[in-house]
Amino acid sequence: MAGEPMAVDYYIPLVIFLIVGAIVPIGALAAVKIIAPLKPNRRKVSVYEGGLKPIRDAKVQYSVQYYLFAIVFVIFDVEVLFLYPWIYVYANSLLQRFMIFGMNSAVFEMILFIAVLLIGLVYAIKKEALRWV
């Protein structure tokens, strides 16, 4: 039909976004490389501790348990973020027409999702990843 945009026209903003998204960080890094003075000396590259002379190495070893705790936190945090779109769609009642096994498919999928989350939590508890030393 005349006057309707072609399917390709819908991708033009996406292509522009991708091009700008690639040019901006590369341009910023190039500008810093060109503009920033690079004159290292012993004093500039030394460890800074509030103006005092360093008393020990700045590298500190953390326990592996700290990293396990952090990974478990990130996993559960990300999984909780996946709940928000589901809540939004379910609250708008758009998926309530589709029924599987006598229940809403979105409810079934969320029950499955939360079951996997709980299995991961039980596993983390069994491995004592949540016990802080």
C-alpha cells in the first residue's frame, strides 16, 4: 500500500543506535589517548594511601568464601529481577487466556522458575556457601 513504511524503515533507528553506540566509546578512548599526558615517574605510579608512605603491599587476598557469597547474591538478585516483567504482564491479565494443565501458562512457568531458584538455594545451603566465617 502506498504511504506505509517498509519493514526496513523500522530498522533505521536501530542501525543508527548501534553505530553511535560503537563510535562514542571508541571516540572517548581515542580522545583520552591523544589528549592525556603520559609522563610516568616513580612517585606517580606508587601506591597512594591518603598521602602517607605505603606500609605494606596494596594487594589483599580475600577468602574464596567471599566470592562464593557474592556469586550466590548476584544469581539470586538477577533472578528476582526476572520476576518484575512477569508480574507486569500477569497484572495486565494478557496471559490469562492461555491455559495449560488447567492453570495459566505464565503461573506454571513462574512456579517452575521459582522451583529452580529454590533448588539452587538448597544446593548453596548444603554446600555451606551462605555461611559466613
